[in-house]
Amino acid sequence: MSDAGVHRSAVLLFSLGQAHAVEVFKYLGPKEVQKISLAMAAINNLSHEEIDKVISQFREECQARASIGASDEYLRNVLVEALGPDKAANLLDRIMQGNDHSGIESLKWMDPSSASDLIRNEHPQIIATILVHLDPDLASSILAYFPERLRNEVLIRTATLEGVQPQALRELNDVLTQLLSGSDRLKKSAAGGVGMTAEILNFMGNTVEASALNYIREYDPELAQRIQDKMFVFENLLEVDDRSIQTILREVQTDSLVVALKGTSTELKEKIFRNMSQRAAEMLRDDLEAKGPVKLSEVEAEQKEILKVVRKLADDGQIVLGSKGGDEGLVE
């Protein structure tokens, strides 16, 4: 959800009143609740014109979508035709049975430190099974609280995990006491593997990433290479086509971009400038020159935020990516 979308959502919820806002929040995930709550807290005064505008936009969007619906059978046929039976089955399992992992859902609401404390004493295989059901950025944040050896052991098991059988989920539920919930309706969960491990590492600092890959490389050099091939880091934006870069830039705040570009290659900076209007590029150049030294951890943090936008756009089919996926210091 873009910053503008978050603000509009906050305004809309204010206009609905407390009781209705509570009901809406029940259907949102942890990230959406956090973003919209922060936006609501930041609102001081709302004019009638702004409220009317947001409500009108909301009404128009609802009317535009009201006549569009899809039965389960229609959705299944479309996905099978587009993705093939195997990929379609995995995606449909996630869509139709998304509420089966109530324990996982509750874990998503915990802060990473608390979640880490809850599972860190379990076997690395159990931890890996849990983490592959979380969003990669949350899994990465939880892993950051683990000792290095445990973190690397978990990542190896994440990379080699091909799926989770229903019985395994039920046993895991017993061990972790409500953390996971099994279901007779569950099919084998399409979680884990090289792709998921690469996504998790994408959200970790360079030092942790290098340590983990070196550890995995000692265990299985081919596995480490397959993970590395799947990773996508900020500098890989050089491989993204110009049209996609322009789409990304429309979704990124200038202040964030200025920090993220600190210390990047000249080639990447020029690629960004080339995909902006001449005036916007000149202003960005001036901002970069005026910006003083920035901590490397801050640069990496902004790059990760932009990469979240990039991955979201790629998942939505709006852009096409190339491929590949915190030290403290100052970056000139």
C-alpha cells in the first residue's frame, strides 16, 4: 500500500467512526494495522473537503469493483490456465485455506524479539518450519536475534525444506502449544526452499548475509550458489529495464532515495537520473551532494525499504526484475 493509500485509509477510518473502524481493523493484517494506525496518529486536523474527497474516491472504487466477482471454480480455471496445475494448486491452497495457520497469524503480531525468544530453543528444523510461513522481512528480523551458528543452521534447513506435511504441522502444534494449528483439510504446504531463503537473506545486513552464505557453502556449495542466484540486492537495479525503473521511482519517496543511493555505484546513480525528468534529476543530484555522510546501517535500511516496494511491484506484475539478492560506518 502506498503512502497516499495509507493516508486515505486513515482518513476513511476516522470518518467511519470508532465502532466501524474497529470492525475494519479485524480484517487487516499486522502490517496494515501498524501503518494505518501510525497514519491516524499523525493526523491533526481534517477539513470537510478532504474527508468528502476520500469518501468519494472510496465510493467510486467500490462501484467500479462491485460488478466484478469470481467464483472459486472460475478462479481455479484461470489460475490453472495461466500457471499450470502445480503452481495453481499451491496458490489456491494459500488463498482458500489462508486462515488455517492461526498460530502463525498470532506470531505475526508479536515483535521480532519476543517471537525470537519464543522459538529460539526449539530444534533448528522446527524453527525453519515456522519461519517459512512468515513474511521474509519478519523472518529475517527474528533470525537477527539468534546466535550466528543457530541462525546459519536454520537457514540451511530453510533452504532444503521442500514442504510441510499436515501431520508435521499437527505435531508442531502440539510442541509449540497453539503456535501452529493443523487441519485435515491442509495439503502439503508449499513453503521453504531456495527462493524463500534468498528472500530472507535479502532483508539481512551484508555481514550476516555473507556469514550465512559462507556457512551454507561449506555445507553444500551448489546450494549456496542456487540461493545467491535467487537473491536480489539494491545494486541489481542496474539489471532492471528503464520502464520498470520509472514505475519504481513513482512509488519511492525522494528522501528515501537520497539516502539509499549513498555509496552506490556511479552506474546505478546514472541509471536512476536517466529515468527521471531533467529537473527532477538535477534536484536529486543537488540533494545527494548536499547530504552529508550517512551511516551504512541507515543506507541499508532505506535500500531494504525500497526493495520491499520493488518486490511488491514485481509480485503484482507491474515490473520485471533481473536477478540476485549492518555494518556500522559512514558512506560518503
